[in-house]
Amino acid sequence: MKAVKAMNELQQLQRQTFDYFLNEVNPANGLVLDKTATNWPSSIAATGLALACYPVAVKRGMMSRAAAVTRTLATLRFFLGSSQGPQPDATGHKGFYYHFLDMATGRRAWQCELSTIDSVLLLAGALSAAMYFDAADAREQEITEIADALYRRVDWQWALNGAETVTHGWTPETGFLKYHWEGYSEALLLYILGLGSPTHPLPQSSYSAWTSTYRWESCYGYEYLYAGPLFTHQLSHVWIDFRAIQDVYMRGRGIDYFENSRRATQVQRAYAIENPCKFDGYRECCWGVTASEGPGPATLKLKGVKREFYDYVGRGVPFGPDDGTLAPWSVVASLPFAPEIVLQAIDYCVHQAKLTMFNRYGFKAAFNPTHPGEQGNPYGWWVSPWHFGLNQGPIVLMIENHWSGLLWRLMRNCPYVVTGLRRAGFDGGWLNELP
């Protein structure tokens, strides 16, 4: 009975969360709202996650196949025909896209950066949609053709800017950003897609240059490849099944990236149990420190202790920053790695913290039991007023990967992903079973 109840609650959470992608979208161009705030733009990452969620919605009866094909085609046609070039109001350049786009026009919003990682999330969504919608029907064939064209036109070599590792992005006003993808992070997916390109691939040396910047740590009895925010151990795994496949670095450590994410999840729980900063709420069933918005910036004296609270920041465990803000979506996104502790935490979030009670789309982005929030709020502590597409997608997709491995199976059959993994030096497991 307990297992049935947990299954039903996950189904309800998945459906409530997917409703974000049904409603917070411009159906004419497929662009998905970044955040449920007034006059907010689209995010290309949220749009890419939506593309990956539509197959799940079809499988789970949340959307008809015909409706999903229509939505997917509208999205892909928009990006194929959108303005590419160095103009400051374009949609993209060199096959990459601006982080935020106007919901109506699809043009660059807020003078934001051309984002390499967010473009990767968009492309991964397009490729996964192409692998799912593979019928002989002309519309589904067009999905495959457009996704392939979008992927092939990305100039990954340009994004190196003459360096060994990939830059975070570029703007027409000032050129390339000074930061490069270094240190373990969600860029694992970026390098694999970049290496797999048949047109402008990253050199294999860029991957070894990236892994040379890794940091191995020992925390709470777990040795693992460190990255502080929990999401960095999850986003690449939304699409790629890293179980039993290893690159040179992981062969040297004797584990795979999946096991690494399991350990990172356990570290999060151990940190919450120890609760070194003595935040309210932290315990074995209440954890999830990641990059998220928060109740700050503010400094408050609470129970005789001066507390500093942040706005959006890359919160991390165990070295911080940490201000008591937790993100329930990041807990759900660890479901495939450590279901025995994640299901306990989801149960707490739903039944004790009641974090779905007042929310249209499942969990809100973040909560902070230490911060009192606005007077009269229904929780008695700070809870984000917003939903973010970037948070909603991993909930839908990682619940599905836990149940059926749908996204993993789709991307195992994507030749670009397979090529990228092999060029990065991965072997073993399911990779060795392919021709």
C-alpha cells in the first residue's frame, strides 16, 4: 500500500509539474516562459526541457501525440527560421541562442548573453524529441530533419575562442565572456554534444582539458567528484544514462558519473543531518541545496542570531554558500540516484511542509524555513512566489527516468550522443553493446 501511495503521488506531481509546459507557452512559436512573473521572457533552457517533456506527456497520457507533434514542430520551426547573426536583436549566432528571448517576437531579451550551456539544453531537447517522434508521418519526419539541421549548424569551435575549454557565452557588445567551463558541472552534456558534432566538433583535447580542472573531495564519508550545487550532478543525467560507462577520469577513480551523483545526493542528506549552520528545518528528510533564488538580499537577527540571506546564488554543499534555502525540485531530480532517501524527502515536502498545497504547478522553486517570509503567508516561512521552467523540467523527466528510463533509451539511439561519448573516451556498459 505504501508503494502504491508513493507511485500515485509521483504521478500527480509529474502531471501537475508538466502543466507548466502546457500553459506557460506561446503556442505560435513554442517558446516557454522562464518564470511565472509579469512581463517575463522565455528561457531557451526551459524551452529545451519542454521539448524533452512532450514525449513523456504522450507516454503518460497527459498530451495526445498529435498535439505534442504540433507543439514540437512550432518550436523547431521557429528556431530554424529565427534570426542568426551578430546583430544585437537577433535570436542567436553561430548556431547558439540567447539565454532569454521575448515571448512574442523570439528576439533577444534584456541584452542577455548568447549562452553555450542553455543552448545545449535546447539542443538536447530537440534531439530527444527527434528520437521519439520517428514515425514515417511527414510531420514527424520534419521534426527529425529540423532537429538535425539545428544541431549541425552549431559552431562549437568558435565557442572555444582560441582556448582549450568552452566559454560560457558571448555578447555582441563586448564579445566573449571571460569565464570558461572548468570544474565538474552540468557542462558534461555540453562537451559530449560538442564532441559529437559532424560539422564543427570540439577537439578531443578540449574534453581532457576540462576534466583536468576537476576537484575530488571526501565529505561525510563519501569520496566523489565535487560540485557544490545539487543541480550540477543532475542536468546531464536527464538525457544520458551514465550507469556503467566511464571516461578516463572515472576509470581512474573506479566509479561512474551515476554513482558520483548518488554520492553527491547522500552528501546533501548528511549535511542536512549535521546542519552545521543550525538552520531551521534541516534534517534527514529535508535537504536540497542548489542554485536557486532566495529571500534576500537581506540581513535579519532571528532568535538572537544574525542571518544573511541571498537572492539568486549558486548555493552548495558542504562548502556553501548556504542561507537555509532549499529547492524541492532538486530533491526530485535525484530520484534515479537514491530513491530510498529521495522518496522520504518528497513525502516530507508534500505532507509535512505542504509545498504543493497552494501551488498550481507542484512545487514552487524554493523555500526557507529559517526566514519568516512575508507576514500572513500561509506557510509561516519564506516560500518563493514563482515557478521556473528550468526547475519544472527535471521533475517531469527524472521521475520518468526513474520509472522507465525513457529519455535515457531515446538518447542511447542518438548517433551524435554516442559519437560524443566515444570521442570523450567513454566505454563499458550499454556503449559496448552498440555496433
